[in-house]
Amino acid sequence: MSVVVVVRGGWEGHRPVEATDRYVSRLRGLGHEVVTSESLDTYLDAGLMGRADLVVHCWTMGTATEAQVDGLAAAVRAGTGLAGWHGGIVDSFRGSPDYQRVTGGQFVHHPADFVTYEVTPVGTHPVVAGIAPFTVHTERYQVHVDPAIEVHAVTVVDAVAVPVVWTTRYGAGRVFVTTVGHELKDLEVAEHDEIIMRGLAWASR
């Protein structure tokens, strides 16, 4: 049985509790122990973080202390997985390059209005293997990314392939990111929901 720690909060517009509850119930149904928290001080709990096989981080914007970021980074470096979606993972702690080094990317911009765009899986990585392209109508993130990430799905903007789903490694830990997920309906798109469930499984220790 894996231990999954879900840390959620920050800007309420991304519905951090409702969004993570969608996966908390399913992870528990699969037999995992799930610990939920609305405090970044969770990352200071070395005992819990040492037991965690996976952290699902859903905290848009906000500010973390150096010690909180260090606690999360140390756990991932030691082998705890990290996973999340949209601003909950790549728009956390804009002033913390140390956090961005862990996730492999950072939100920069999105159009003022929702746009309809196609997400195209690429390659045969387990997170996307066999999943067909799908369309969403939501925010489309522009991100700055570490060139070391492995991109598993893209969308095309002005003839340029922009990363949507990626994985990376930080020390011994695996990290999964999808930039889709502004609204709960974005998590309900069947193909995207499947990618998230696979991403959680892949990232877990």
C-alpha cells in the first residue's frame, strides 16, 4: 500500500479541495493510504515525508518558506514522487526558483479568454501510450521549461509545439505535470483523466 500526501490550498479559483478530492477518493478505493493537508508545514514533517510514496501538490500561487520548499525538495530528491496539474503545480511559489527546479517548469502566461485547443500525446511513455488526441476548451498555459524534461503531450501555438504533459526526475524522485486543469470539467475529460491517473501511478515511489 502506498502512502499519498495531498497538499492543497492557495488561490481558491482552482478549487483545490474539490479538484484533489476527485483523486483522493479513487486512490483510497485502490487501497492507498491518503493524507490530506491544507498547510505547507506538512513539508516540514520529516517523518511523514519520509513515508510518502507520492505527493500530490495543488497550491496555486502563494508563498512558501525556504524551509517548506526544502522539505518538499528533500523528499523528492530521496525518492518521493511529485505530481499535479495546471496552476496547482506549475504556478506555485513564483518567487522560488528552488521549487521550479523540482517541477521542471513554470507558468508564464495564458490568453485572457478560454480557447479550444487539441492536446496531442507523443511517444510511448506509459503516461500517454495509446491515448488519442483530445480537445479541451479552457486556459492554455504558456510555460518556461527545463530542457531536461520529457514531453509526452503538446499543443501547437503559432506553428510551435508547446509542452502540455511532461515528466522529469529530481534526484531519485519522479515528477509528473499536466498544464490542463483550470476547471473541474477539465479533469473530467476522459483522456485527460486517464493521463492524470497514470501520472500519479508513474510518479509514485
